[in-house]
Amino acid sequence: MPDNFVECGAASEANLIAAQQADGLTRADPSVAGVDADAIIAFLNDVEAAGLDLHAFMLHRNGHVVAEGWRWPYRPDRPRNLHSIVKSFTACAIGLALEDGLFKLDDKVVSFFPEVIAEPVQHWLTKMTIEDLLTMRVGHAGETSGAEWRSLTTSWIAEFFKIPIVQEPGTAFLYTSAASYMLSAILSRVTGVTLHEYLKPRIFEPMGIEGESWDIGPDGVNPGGNGLIARTADLLKLGVLHAQNGVWEGRRLLPESWVAAATKAHGEPVKYGYHWWTRPDGTYSAIGKFVQMTTVFPLHGATLAVTGAIKGSAKLFSHIDRYFPAAFRDQIGDHMEDGASGDARLKARLADWQSPDAPATWKEPFQRAGAVTDGVRAPGQADRFLMQPNHQGVSELQFEFTGETCVFRLIDAQGEHVIAAGLGRWLEGRTDMPGSDLHHGYQFHNSPVVAGACWLDDTRLQMTWIFPETAFRDTVICEFSGKTITFKREVNINGGALRHEDLTGSVAS
């Protein structure tokens, strides 16, 4: 087994406590902060019954985290790809830059990039303002997803100015990560530093956000709409900062006027603020792909942060709306007959919810008796298969079975990519296994993976690869028939295709 793979079990209580202490947030029982613990239990039960893949949640009220949980193998100390939540961090930087007088909301976008403007200038392009970028009213013909640009090595700024403008800027909403990128590019052009470097001393460090990373595009600019990797607690902190009108531990980090402007709707029918989603009930949210999200309940002094692998935030909001803000009590203990008992019930429910043995559809093959280690490949056996030409560029697959481990190697033009999967157990390691088209355009580089394997029958081996810093979980089926193999790979969720073409190959002679 490769040296960088180790057995992955449940996080110890000591490690969980250490992670909680490291985030700098205080804790309190739900009843102490006027939160009905049984409502949280009901919320988790409903989400589970609906088959929604919720990975983690943190609930904050009245200055304290009052409930939190991470499904195995996700943990509080693991960073997470936050996707479009990043847009709301970008909005913080723009608000600070406006306060510093670096530019104005009505400044024209083209004025910052005279060197990339082609002649003749597109109709309406000269009218586009910074505020149009913030409100996603740039007039583009279509959305630009972050996945579209991630594979480009040429200037993304230049790409932005190539996008056809079909409506007058400022008149029609169209969600696009291209607008967020240009906000980041403008900030970098004016300040001479990246968005990340600008926010670090002003927002991240004061709030105890550390260990985060942010992608850099070919222009030397952080993607303003995605690419930030940070903890669940950091996502919560973004919401709490706005719930507290820009104040953190007595220190003002954001102008109160900016928080108010950013979190109110600017135009109809889509109720979108300055890179925040708003709702008629007064709540507002930062939302990332596959439902990485923080939602603020300003009337109740509460903030909820979640991560998951869910296609569409509306699916989760139907459950959030059922229990929040109903779980919040105006008076401590109001309508809670026995708060301490409810707190204890929630603690027990969370212990079950976070267990490696918690039921999930994708775990079922591993939990069937007799399906874990039985198969035609004996311990010590190694197989090499030469693959037929394919769109993935895979030339060879290798399997090595050693006791309770299957070491899998995939060879392509970039080299050898390895994952060690436990047979009847889970192993954690790091990998650069290709498959960015299944992972919303993200290529893994020395990324964590938790992998398990089991035999479905005498000829079919299943491997499950969990990438715990992301929403992605790959399922691989290897069908062995004599000297041939069929290799099938699919992903739980994606912005594009959910599976690769099947690959076929034969044993190397």
C-alpha cells in the first residue's frame, strides 16, 4: 500500500473539540440561546428522509454556536471548496474598496482595462458599471460558469470582453461568474494585490479565518466567483459578520451601510443584492454550487451554514423554511418544556448522524454481509490491463490486491495516478486522479481522498472515492471477464456529465 494512505475512522471527540477551539467561536447549548433542539432534530430527520446529501451544518445564535455536525468523513478541520459563496466574500472587498475611495459604483468597467478593449467597442459595453457587475446585470447573452474558464490558460479578462452583450447593462439580471471575476480583476488592478491579499488583513485575520487557499487565474487574479477553500466555520463567520451589521467582536470590519446595501434586493423579479441572494421574508444567503450556503435570519440574530452535495438550494430551503425561524424563541425557554432534555436528545442524534455507520444509499454495497472481501482476485495478485483508445486518454489500469487493500493505478499521458482503497474498510490518502470533467472543472492536485472497495459478486469490484474537501464522490465499477475488463466511472453530482464513457481493455501479456 502507498505510504500516504492510512485507515480512516471516526474523528475522535478530542480532535473535534480541538477543531472547535481552533475556530475561535464560543459554544452554548441550544436552549441557552433560545433554540429548540427538537426542531433541529426534526430538520435533520426530514433532510435525511428526503434523501438529500447534507454533509455539515453549523447554527449560530445570540453570539454562540448552538448546534453543529459533520457527516463522516467530513470534519470541522477539513477545508471545503465553497464554490459561489466566494462571491459574497468578493462583495466584502468591493465594499471596503468603495469606503477607501478606490473607485465608485458608477465607474465604467472599460475604464480599468484600456489595453484589452478591441475596436470597435461592443454596443453598450462602455455603459457597464461596477454596480452592474455586483448586481449581475451586465447584459451578457448567457451565463459563464467558472468551469468554462478553469481550463483556459489565456487571459480571462480578455475573454470577458469577448462575451456578446445583448441587453443594456443595468436592465436585466443574468447570473454569471464572469461578473465576479471582473470585480476581482478591477480590485487587483487598482490595489496591486490579489483579492485574497486585500481581504486577508481586513476580514480573514480579524475573524480567525486561517489555512484557507484561493485559486489564481492566468491574469494573476483570484476568481472572484469561486476557487476559495475554507472551513465550514469560516462560511458561518461570513454570515455572522453580516448578521452583526459588519461588527466582529466589537471591531467594525465592514461599513454598516454597505451590509445593508449588499443584502437588500436591487431590482425585480430576481431579488439579488450585491452578490447576496435575498428573500421576501428578510433572510439572505450566500450560496455556492451543490448547496454550500450560509443563511442569515436578521430578525432572530441567527445564522445557519451548511455544506452538501445537493442539486439546487430550493430542495434544502423547503426544509429550512419548515423549521427556521420556528426553532428560534423570542424568550429563553419560550415554548420549550424541558430545554435540557431537548439538548441531550440533539447530542445523541448528532452522534448517530456523524457516525461512519450512519445509513446512506451509497454505503449499502459495503454494508451487505459477504460482499466486502469475496472476489476472484486473491491477495498478492496484480493485474495490468491495456486499454482500448478512449476520450479520457487512459492507456493502462493496474490492480494490486494485498490483504485488505486494493491499490489502483490509472496511467495516462500525464503519468501514473494512484488510489489505495480498503477492502472492508476505508483508507485516506492523497491523489491527483484525473476527472475534472466530472468535478465541475476542478483538477485534483495532491487532494485528500477516502476510498473503500467491495466485491458486488465474483466478477464486479466496486470502489468508492470520496473527495472530502469537495461535494464529489465517485463510484467506480470494474467488471472482470476472463482476460478483459470494463471500467465504469460516475460521480454523485456535477455541473455537467455524471459519468464517463465505459472503458474496455485486456490483460497485458
